Amino acid sequence: MSLILEKGRPINCDDRLKKETRCYDLLDAVGIEFYRVDHRDMPADTMEACAQIDKALGCTICKNLFLCNRQKTDFYLLMMPADKPFKTKDVTAQINSARLSFADGEMMEKYLDITPGSVSVLGLMNDKDVCVRLLVDKDILNDEYIGCHPCVNTTSIKIKTEDIFDKLITATNHTKTVVELPWYE
């Protein structure tokens, strides 16, 4: 399968899910330039697929984890490097939270209108009541671009890091909390 990097939204969005089209609408509305790779025959659900998609994008899709506290009253979206290991204890102390775990798909859909495998910072546009707190590993901020999904895992997009944190996050009424996660050997 040949993956082609294209600038901006698809010419025709008739066969796209509404949540994907809403992502393009938001990016266009706030003036964010982006590049897109469609991979409908290769959902980004294996490491091998992600490696091919990353190569086509020219950047790495970051790891996005949807987390919650034990009581399921506080929700977090954690953005971190794809190859960095994650241990909940490394985050909980930094955000003054009780033990964190992965939130279930039902909560993911309720707050972000995203299904498992498609978690992305773009889902914050669907969190109108700002119920989800954005956590960003400091290493993400060093990259020129961030790769993510437009709320579906059959397309991946590349956006300038500064545009995500200067324009997109502001447009969704969210703020970021920077955390420092260690690299483990």
C-alpha cells in the first residue's frame, strides 16, 4: 500500500465520519496548516502500521492515553513520545492525583467522541465542558511536529507543535499541564 502525504483536508469529505470532518473544520477555522495521510486499509493499530504511517508523515504519532482516577471523576489526556514507557506512578505525584488507570471506551466516547485506537488531542474539541485535563510530557514540546489522528485511526495528520499548543488548545478552551516522565532502560 502506498501512503501519500497530502496538504490539508480531503477535497471530498462525503465518505468521512462527521467527527473527522469536524476536525478539519476546526483546523481550518483557527488557521492551522496540516498534512494528512489516509490509510483506510491499514488502521493505525499495530506498531508495524504506525511505523509506516510515521515514515509517510515525516514525524512520529505521539502516544495519547485517556486516563481517569479511581473514582472515575477526573479524566486526563496524556500526550507522550510513542516509544517512552508509561507508569502511572510517574504522573500521579506530579498532578496530585490518586492512582490513575485507563478510562474505558464509554468514557472516551462521552467526553472526547473518540473510540479506542483513535485517541488524539483533537478530541478535546468535543469536550465542551472542559472535563478532561490535558497532560503533556515535556519531551513532546521539543518536536517540531506532532502526528495525531483526526478522531479516527484510518487517517493521520501532522501539525506544527506550536500550532497545537498556541492555537488548537486555546480554541478548545483547554490548557496544558507539562509533566516529566522518565525514560526507563
